[in-house]
Amino acid sequence: MARIVCRFSGTMTSIAVAVDPERDRGRRRAGTGAVFSRPQTGDIGMASFLPELMIAGGLALFQAMPAHGQETTAQPLDISAVTEVAITGEAASVRLSTDPGRPYRASAVSVRTGWFAKWYSSWLANDCAASTRMQIDGGVLRVQTVPASWLDPSDCSVRIDINMLARGSVSIEQQAFMAKLTGLFERIAVAGRAADFTMDGRARTVTIDGDAVRAHIAFSGTGRDETIAIRADALDTHLEFGKDVPIGYSVEATASFVDSAIPSTPGTGPQVSLAGKFVRTTIRRGPDGAP
């Protein structure tokens, strides 16, 4: 592990880098996930907080972003004929909707952040907006976020905004992401090491897979045949369903905390499957009482 010390004196800046091999010996490479031992009897109370701690750490890169940076926008695409969206790459903040009152378009905004962001000029060859690639392949919109070079002293934060036709399919496969989906979808499949996922609307199938996942899913209406499957080592979920909708749910975990006022009725209505090492979930009726 490297320790960086900066000293400022007048107009001079010195940077010293120190490496402590003894302290780093045996330590896991960053990004490979945390290691937890099996909780012992009486540890369930503490275990119920572990998902939140792990997820907060995994998503810290979004919360630590500077408020200001150099912003560039890629050319928006007309996606009025697109029925499927596939997002891949390193990290992004995704907002996706199916609003018929708005144009069906996809856009990407890149914000340069980091120590040297404010000194970058628009004429420099390394364009932050180029870190996102969007193309239409038949009826599929493919979006890829590319990580910045390790030689680049400034990082690119990518925000993706998509408004697509209702009842389309969405897939997101990134190392870390925040996603907010609103509207009607056929299939949603997301995977990532650290994921913060929100859905307000309806989807026939929702599949989430990751290391640390926080999910807030609110169904504004159901066809009573939906399937929700979420798996993560550390999982924190909040699920809302309409009034008088029967729900079947199961939880498989080393340590779990389930807060539900709704009885489980397997085989009837939406079916929910939650699995992981540490799982905390809340299941409620929606505040709007939607059928």
C-alpha cells in the first residue's frame, strides 16, 4: 500500500510516496471483495448491519465525486426504434425511463473529476466524452463506458440518460453503477460488483446479481406473474407491491433479517427469491395502494 504525502510551500509542491511492504503482505488486491467469517450465535444483530456497511463501501466512489468538474456531452441518439438497451463497461450513473411524453433519445454526459479537472481545456486531445460509446445495432442500443487511462491525472464520471419505448428490455453489466429505472419494462437484468438499483414501475422479470447490492423496487402495478431474483454476498432490499396483491418470497442466507407484514404465498402472484451471505429485506404494500 502506498502512502502519498503532499507538502506545499509557496509555489513549490513536493510529493513523497512511501511503500510499506510489511503492512501490505497477505492483503487482498483492491477490488476483489471483502472477506467475512461465518457469524456465531448472538451475532445476528451485527450481521444485519453488514450489508449496509459493505454496500456503502462499494458505492463510495459515487458519493466521493467532487461537485464540480469539466462537463462534456456526447451527441444524443434517436432510439425511437430501439426495444432493448445493453450497458457495459466500468462505472456509470444510469437513468432510464419509458415516458411517452418525452422524445425517445439516449445521451451521455461525462464530467471530468479529480485533482487536475479544473486545469483541463476543451482543446486537449483527451476528450472526456469519448469515454462513452453508443451505437444502435438493429433494435438494440449498446452503450459502453471506457475507463480512463492510468496515465490520465483526471477521471471521467459518466451519466447516461435514456428514454425508450415501453415494454422493452434492459441489461446492465458494469463493475459499479447506480441505476434508476422508471416505467414499464419486459425484462431487467443487471450485474455488478457494487450496484445501487432503483425501479419504480413494472417489469415482468427482474434479475440482479452482484457482490454488494442495494435495491429499492416499487411495483406501481402487477400482472401477478412477475419474477424477481436477487443474489449478492451483501444484500439490502426494499420491495413494495400493490394493495391486496399476493406475494411469494424466499430468503436463503448465512445471516438474514426479514421485515415483512405480508405473508408469503408461494405460487401465487409475484415471486421473489433473495439469496446471499448477509441479507436484509423489507417488504411492504405500496403507499399508493395500486392494484
